Amino acid sequence: MGRASETPRWVRTILGTPLIWPAARLALVSAFLIGGLTKFSDFSAAIAEQEHFGLNPGWLWAALAIIVELGGSALVILGWQVWLGAGGLGVLTAVAMLTANDFWHLTGHDRFMALNVFFEHLGLIAGLVIVSIYAAERERI
């Protein structure tokens, strides 16, 4: 029997299943895929969204968001240049969390909601960093 801090064998077995790594990458970027496809399918709404958050010109920010969301997601899913795809998605997420979740200007329930979403986005950025680290380590091995 191993140390109490070791990962149980059944957990290692699940994590070692060949489809877990690609499924985790897909799940990690799923919101970006949906967001990019939604913006692409209704570009005028994407422009309005960007302008609503003070990002002008809206068409440029919307186009950049679509490119990063779809292109970055594809790189992460394919496991190719993961650092680039995840990095782009992380920067996009940081811009979004600073422009759309400005909890420091809000009060009450609105502040609570924006603060929660802000830190959820921060956790997503951390997940993108972790997937990049893991992909780089797999390349090294």
C-alpha cells in the first residue's frame, strides 16, 4: 500500500484512458467554440457586444474574438501549438474579464455576480496555463 498522498490506482486508470486528454482539451475550450461560432453566425450582434463594453471599433474586436476563439480552440483541441492557442484564449479571457466584469464599480448583487464571473474567468486562465504546461511536458517526453 502506498502513501496516503498518492493518487489511487483507479483514478490513475481513469486519467490514463486514451480519450481523457483530448476530451479534457475539448471541454476546456468548449465555451470559446460556442462563443466563436455564435459571433460568426451573427456578426452584427458580436459587433454590438464589443461596443457595449467600450471596445471600438466593434467590428475589429469582434473579428479578433472570432479568430482567437475558433483558432485558439482548434490548436488546443488538435494538441498542436497548444501554448499559442491557450495563450491567445487566455489573453482574450483577461480582456473580457477586465472589461465585462468590472466588479470594482458595482455594488450589491451585481457586484457579487461580476466578482464571481471574474474569478471563474481567472480559473479558466489557470486551466489554459495548466494545459499548456502539460502539453509541453508531453512533448518533452
